[in-house]
Amino acid sequence: MTQTQVLTPASLEELVAALAQATPQTRLLAGGTDLVRELRRPVREPDLLVDLTGLAALSEVRLEEGMLHIGALATFTELQWHPLVREHALCLSLAAAQVGSTQIRNAGTIGGNAANASACADGVTALTALGAVVITVDGAGERRTQSLDDVVLGPGRTSLRYDEAILEFAFPPLDAGHRSAFAKIGSRTAVSVARLSVALVVRFDADAGVLSEARVALGAVGERAFRASELEAKLVGRAADDETARLFADGCVAAVEASIPGRYSLPYKRHAAVGLAYDAWNMLALSAPSEPAWT
Amino acid sequence: MQLVLTVNGTTYEVEARPTARLLDVLRDQLGLTGTKEGCAEGECGACTVIVDGRAVDSCMMLAVQARGKEILTVEGLAQDGELDVLQQKFVEYGAVQCGYCTPGMLMSAKALLMGNPVPSEQDIRVALAGNLCRCTGYTAIVAAVKAASGQDTRPLMEMPVEPGELAAEAVTDPDTLAAACGIVEAETGQPPGGPCSSGGSSEMLGFHSAPEGGE
Amino acid sequence: MTEDLQYVGGNYPVHDVAQKVTGELVYGSDFSVPGMLHAKLILSTIPHGVVKRIDTSRAEALPGVIKVFSHENAPMDGFSRARIHPGQDMSFYDETLFSEHVRFVGDRVAAVVATSRATAEKAAALVEIEYEELPAVLTVDEALAPDAPAIHDGGNLLFEHEIEKGERPDLEGAVVVSSCVSTPRIHHAALEPHVCVAQGHSTGGMTVWTTSQGVYAARTVIAELLGLEYHRVRVIKLPMGGSFGGKTEYIIEPVCAFLAHATRRAVKLLLDREECMIATMVRPATRTTVRTACTPDGRLLDFGAASTLDSGGFAASTPDYSIHMCKKVTKIYRVPHYRHEGRVVYTNTPVGGAARGWGAPEMIAASEVHMDRVAAALRLDPVELRLKNMVEPHDTDLVTGLPLGDARVRECLERGSVAFDWAARRARPAGRGRIRRGVGVAAGAHKNGMYGAFPEASNASLKMNEDGTFVLNASLHDTGCGVVTTMRVIVAEVLGVHPDLVAAGEADTATTPFDYGTYGSRVTYVVGECARIVAEKVKDRLLTAAADLLQEPVERLGVADGAVHVRDDRERAIAYRDIARLSQMRHVPSIAASTTYYAVSNPASYSVQFAEVEVDCATGLVAVTDFLAVADVGRAINRGMVEAQYQGAVQMGIGYALYEHLDVDEKGRAGVDGFKNYHIVNAPDMPDVQVLLVEHEGDDGPFGAKSVGEIATVPTAAAVVNAVNNALGTELGDLPLTPERIIAALHGEEVAACSSC
């Protein structure tokens, strides 16, 4: 039995060289919070492990040419606290803060979150609302830029080739006119996989007193995080009031219902979506906190 | 494969499988079994260690990923035989029952205090959210972390007595002892040695406290 | 008891705390012996079937694999994992080391023994097993259906029992209330997984290191199964990372012992978390219907209960467990007539068995949720209704006929109501918005050992060392909550020395005297009293020796601070170490004593608990915002640890009420495989639990102490459920109250109902 080889590239060149050796049995290792568990009882021992954690440059967050770049190796802890993320992508910071435990946030990376392609990945839900693209490199040194939707396909499925690694995510930064929020429902307050999550980005036109832009991503319903575009269209042009909050909640419920028709979890999730929507809406702090009507 | 790891300030060279977890190398190869395994999926926190200042689950990290980093385990908390303040407070506040979660709890708490010397109760509970305990209900653990950060000063438990500390407490007064020795001498016809051959008793006994864990 | 106590009632950390905080303590999972092999279990992947073929060739070809064992090459004698002594009734020998007829997903089919754990795991994946599948029954209702496939010869109804006590009163004009409560299968969730190390000796004997709650019980099971004389089997207790009943029965010990015996090597069997969840034991799922009749002003006239307990694939201790469900209500309430019928049913699910509280949390969930329904029907406050019916000290338990002793449940409720500010909190409106607040109360009862069921006894020896320190020799099994410390404090109190000058080790069949182990809330009450008595005997010997040396009558002497003194002339004192050394001169080489103590009573221990909750009506999530546990402990030996143990017990009970359940899917597979999907309460969701001790020391335990560890969790779940129902105006009774169930109830949608109600 041949032993697994481990390569720990320290530069982009070394990464490309390592990827050039990759085969379909090769695994890329980032924070390890999913892969290490799997490696304990592998279906098949990997021939090569490419340990990405030596690539310090890949954990950078930077503003460049009008885009916010999030390095694939940025940990959730880093994203939670990074000033650029808090200023220009608050929903990503909020999502990062709600991932797993302190230990998992210290190790887990945003790139791993996307490459692992869980439907419940909090980071991916936030990136979806932020309209992120994914920048990858392969063993030939070729860089590609694709939309997140084209990379994350469904539970455990991505379009990434075995010799392709995520370098970073990029999206237009939110500015002072934007508000964003992330809310999730787990089965306890902290350290819980999302049963339902929502990332919400709006731009509020203070002069007109209406929402001029709205982006809504729902997570943990269906195969992968998705944008609720019908709902987004309905929100634009509306005032930031209780009625819009209700419309937002109704829209989330409708999106959940459309996404998982007949699923066992639907009866719960369609009700819970109301609470989730109000949590996210109130986080925007555009108006006094709203509450659903109770009978 | 050959690995060089720095654990608790000591550099070790070990031969390990490439896919060996940091937890396995610490426990099986370095004999540092203070770090525990409770779930093998990063949920219980019993295996928490500090790597470059941050708490991580050592069951979720390959040993190769820890190369070149500073690893701190529970065995490295006490310095020169002195318990770390967190260890001390865990004892004083009754935060330890079965103790299996304790090393991980200590390491998560240590990492918290390294970055946030005066955490709020909420900070503490969030920092420990990835460390499960089935014995304590967390009350005493949270109180101990507060105390270690100077925010609580009402210890509950008595500290165990240091070996030898109780030795001098019970001393027979010289007159009583002399009388007792006289009785034994009269009874046996022999002068009893030991306690009777010098004035006091305690300084000559080579006294030790109760053995740990019994005989 | 009015004497001043110097050490009892103090606050002491667990005896091995220093080794625990430094990481130095060697737990079972850390333990190894040179040349040790490692075993890996292979578990059934189907809920019901017969193993047709096992091909071990690929596994055994792997370098480092010693052998694969299965029903083909292991003894197939039945054993009972719950048999703690050879003469025990209620042992069902329905289990073998490895199953040919598999009865649940997780049933042991084979074990690989190899030179390393990694090799054993790799080899286990290479063993090919072919099954003939049989139809499975996954619920008690399916199991009891007329044409259900039989899981064991004799059918699926494993055990039935019925008890009726008292006279059925005239029920004319009585208010009749019925309810049904179901409780889930749960995982004990001790943080340390199950582990055993066994060394087969070339002589045919063996040594077994176990993290269980009874070394003599383990020896009974192992020796009988392997056909070894008892003296050839030495079982040693190792430090353990929790049990909560989950390590009370002998599941992996006989397997590991067999593997060691067969290979004449040392073998370690360490389970992973998923194996602990599905292949050891769970708290059994139950369903109980209660029907009461009471006067319009709230006096109970009649209490009827019918419970069904899901035993899973094997009997384990579940018949006895079920019987004990009948012995709870009449410890709390005066009921003129009590009738209870119980059924225990095999299903193709993980095995149910011993769990903290032994039937009490299950039954109290049913009876105390029911009491709130009665209160609602009569428009009475729940506290008021309970006070109208509670027993008084020295009542007799209607069901067992045993005196309840200094039963202080009423005082617990009264004092707790004041401390919790019950009346004001209960009067506060739940609110009409998204967050609703409620409070709930529940009373629980448990026992103190096994007196009344069989001759409950313990043995201990105590010797004084030449320097005036002491060594207690008893078969102690500390699960982590301070049993050893408790014993040291008891002995220290009697002898007037600091507890740190008393050593006490844990159980070892070769060196410590017979004891049943940590079962049935017996340790403090029975073993502790045994320790107290043996300490009194040593004290007598010390006083006798000192009387000679001081030339004073024994009656004038007292002990304190490691010396015997003359009571009215305390300057005249002789240190223990001088007594020891002078006694050796006088041909008394050791001051020591042994004793056997037979328990003389089995009073009830009580706890009354109060919960405040906030329910998010949008998400169905419940936050327990405040909690008070009132404890009738007789006398706290180690006050700090009693409180700490209560706080932990409440964590377990909140999980039982709100989060924890181990359900199986339609293929019999557990819906959980680790702590990722089996959630126990973590720090952010736990309230700071307040503990109020009620101490009257009126019973026969050491210094009046009664049991703590099990009773502490008995009423918790019921208090939380009652609080949620108070907040929402619901009648939820299927535990746990998951967000799905709460949301469904709030929207009047189909609630997963008690199907037999």
C-alpha cells in the first residue's frame, strides 16, 4: 500500500506545481473540519493531500479595483472580525460568527465551506447574497472566474476539477447606503448546523424613502443556497415599514414552500421562515423592530 | 513521514502517518494523553488544544498542519509545578467532576483569556459552546473562568492539602508523651524508641500526607 | 443529630482533581499495557436478519490482523448484561457475544483483533457479511401487532407486570383526568466513550480493567460466560469519564474479556461515539397513560397508570426498570388506590437499559405532567394541588410497604415556592407576542439502595498507618461525582482528621471487599454508612489504646485534629501517630477494623424543581431562563459537590425535555451518529441552576445523608415541560418538545401523537 503523499505549498507557484501532480484521488486540505473526519475512514486513501494552510496569502481580505476579495483560506474567526468584512460585507461577518464553535471557526475556512458544498453552509448563503464570484487556479496554472452558482452545484457536489483549487471570492463591496443581515435557525442557540438561514442585502434610498435594491439568499432549504429573485423584485421600491417586513416574511415562506415541496421538514420550515425573516429584517435596523402578527 | 512539532515549548521529532490527526500524535506518540477524544468530529471539544494562540479541535487537524506552529496542551498549562490560574480556579470552584471534558474546557478558556482578559459571562459561554460537559451543567465552569479573570472571588471548594502540610498539626505534648512512654516501658520492660527517644514527635517522622489514589 | 460537624457539610473537590486539571490522570481510554492488541467491533447494518455468511479472508490477510471473531468461533451461550450477582432474579440470557440472529442496527456481529487500532478498523471494513433479512418491527405498536415477526423465541412481549394497592374508593362526583406522555430513547452521553482492556494470561486467568460501575458484577458476567473460576478473573476499576448508568451493564467487558482469553493477549476495546450511541445502551423509550380521579377540591382518590417500555433488541435490565416505574408516584402523593400495569416490548432498535433514575424520570414525566392537567381541570394552582396530596414524613409507601423515612418533599415544595417566587411568577401573563414566558414545577422521588428487594449490604476495612493517616479499603466505583471524596469525608469526620489524611482507592476484585457497586442510589446511603461504622470501630480501638496510654477511661476521651484528647483537659492529647507507634511496641501492630453493614431502611429521596422558560413562537425554540432545584438530601456530606451534581443533573433533564432523542428511521438506522446531530445542552443554553438543600438527617445514612445523583435529574424534564405548557397554553406531552412539535401544536397541525391514547 502506498502512503499518502502530503504537499504543503507555500506560494502560488508551488500550489500550481502541487495541483499538477493531482489525480482524481487527490484531496485538497484547508481547515480540515470536514475532511479530517472523512480521512479517518476513507473510502479510498488519497494518493496526495495538498495542504493549503501554508499559503498565508490566501487568507487575506483586501479591497482591490472596486471589489472585495476574500481569500479562500480566511477562517470564520477572521471573517467575523475583519474590519473590511464588517464594513463591506456585514452579512458574511454575521454568518461567520454563527458557524459552529469557536474551535471550528478558528480552523474552518470560507473556501472549504464552498468546496464542501453543504446545503447548510452559512458562508455560502452569505456569499450568494453578496453576488460573489469564485476565482480558482488549476494544475496548468490557469485561473478561472466563475459565479458561485456555477461552482457549488448541490450537496457535496461542485464543478471543481480534482486539480483545481479556490483561491478567493470577490464581490462588489457594500457601501454606506447598504444594510445587510444574516439570520439562521438551528436546533440550539450556538453550535448548530443551520436548519434554515437567510442572508439579506438591501440598499435604502433615504431620499425616496424606499428600498432601491434587495438581495435575498436562503440556505438549508433544498440542494444549495439560492437567491429568491421573485421576492427581491417585490421588495424594491417599498418603504422600510412593517408592511414590507410582512411582505418579506411572506416571500421567504413562499420561497421555502417552492423549494422543498412535500419534504418532511416543510411544515416546520414554512412556519419558522416567518421568524427567521423578521430576525433578519430587524437586524437591518431600518425601522423600529417588527413582529409578526400573533393570534 | 517525519514531523517536527513544538508542543508546550519542547520540540519533538516524530514519525507519523501522513493522515494522522494532531490528536493521535499527541496521545499515541508523545504520550500526552491529557488531550481527550470524545467524538472525533469536532463537536465535544475534549480534544481542544491551542495552536498559535487559537483554540482548535485536535481531532479535526492533521499533525502535518501543525508543523512550525506553537502547540499548547493541558500538560503545558502548569509552569514549574505551579498550576495555571485557570486550573487553580477549576479546583476551587468545583468545576471538575468526571474531568474528561476538563482539559478541553481549560484550553478553550485559556485561549479566550489570552485574547480577552476580562470576558463577559456571554463571552465565556460562547467561547465554551464547543466544549460539552455532562456532569456540571457548566455553572461551576463559567464561575471558574470568571474567577480566573478576576471577576469572582467566592471560591467554593477547599483546595487539597499539599503533601506534608498537615504533618505538624497533631503533636503530643511532651509531658503526656513521656507519661505514655513510661506506661509502655513498664508494660513491656523495654524503653520504647521512636517517639519517646526525643522530645517531640513530628520533626522526626518523615511525615507524608495520604497517598494519592489509595493503596 | 445535633453534634457539631467539622468536615461533613464542607466543600471538597473530587479526590483526583489535581490529576484531572493537569491532564495526568490515566482514564480507561488512556490506559495501555505492553504488547496490547486493539479490537474493533463489526455491527449489524440491518435491523433484523440472520447472518448467512461471514468472509474474513481479506481482513485476516491484512498484516497486523490477529483474528476475526464471530458467532462461528466464539461461545454462543446466552448472557445477561444486567446480572450483577450470581443469584439475581430478572436476568434474561437473551444475548450472545456475537449475534448470528441480528436484532437491531448496531448489534454485534464480529470483532477484529489487530496490532493497532487503525489496522483493526481497516480490517473491519474488509470483512464481508451476507445477511438474510427478516421483517423488522421498529415500534412497540408494530412489535405487538398480532402478526408481528418474533424478535426472540417467545414473542415480542418480553415482560408484563401489574400492581394494585389500596382500596378503590367511591368515585361518585370525582373529577377524572386522563393524559399520555411519551419519553424518548436517549444516549447517556458520558464524554468518555466505553472502553475496556483485558489481559488474557497464559495460565488461563485474566485481568480486566474496566470503566464500569461494578467490578464484582463484571466478574460475575465474565467468569460465568467464559467458564472460569471467579478467582482467576481479576477486575479492576479505572478512572472513568462519566457513566450516568450507561456503563452500569456489562456489554463490552465480556466481549473484550473473551477476545483476550481467546488470544491469551492483552486487548483494548475502545468504542467510538457512534458505537456508544447505537451499540451499547440507551435510556429506554416509554409511553405512559395516566388516569386519575380526584375530589373537586383536588384530593387524589385514584391513580391508574399503564406504561409501555421499548426494550429494543435485548432485555438488558428493562423488566426491572419497568417495575420500578410503579414505585415512584406513591412516594410523593398519598393515594388511596394505586394501580399500574407495565409492558416491556422487544423491538428491532438499540437496546434499552440502565439510565440515571432507573425509570423515575420516565414515570415522573408522565405523572407530573399529568398533575398539571389535573390542576388545570380543577382550576387549581399546580403547587396548591400538589400540597393537597403530598406525603408527610414517616408515611408508608403504599406500593412498596416500606417507610418513606424523613420524607421532606412537602417542605421542598413549600420552601422552593418561596425561593422561586412561584406565586408571582405564575400569575404573570405569558404574553401575547412572539416570546411567551411560563413557569413549571415538578416533584420527583427516588430511593436509597436496594433494601426491601434483597439483602442490601456493603463491606469495608479501615486501617491506620503508623503516621496517623488512614486507608479505607472498600469497593468504590467513582463515576466522576466524588464517591471517593464522600467516603474520605465520612471517615475523617468520625476520626477527627482532615479528609486529605484518609486515602481511599477504587474497586479491585483481588484486593477490595465485595460490594454490588454504584447502583440504585446506594453508595452514600449504604456504602457510606458502612464506611462510617468501620471508622467508628477504628475509633473505638484508638480510644481503647489511648485510654491505656493516658490512664483515663474511654468515656472521658474524645478525638479531634488527629489526636485523642481528654475531654475536660484538652491539653492532654496524644497524637494518632504516637498511639500507632506505641501500640506497635505493645504488640498491636496495626489499628484496623473490618465490617459488614446490612442496610436497615430504604427511605425516599426527593427533589422539587422549578423552571422558567421563554418560548419563541416563531421558531419553536425554548430557552430555559431560570431554574431552581430543591433537594431533600438528608444531610450533604460534600455540599459543594451536591450542588454541582444537581446542576449537571438539570443539564441532562433539560436535554431530555427539549433536545435529546435517538429515533430510528424506516430502515432501523439511528437518525444520529454523533454529537453533530445528537445535541446535548451546551453552555450558552444552560441557565445558572440554583440549588436549595433541605437537610433533616432523619434517616439511616451516614450523618443522615441520602442519595443525590439519580434523584437530581428525576423531575427536571417534567418541570420544563410544564413550564412550556404554561407559556403556550398547550398540553404537550411527547418528549422532547422539539421546535417541530411546538410549532405544530401552536398551529393546530398534526402533532406526533401518543398513538395509544
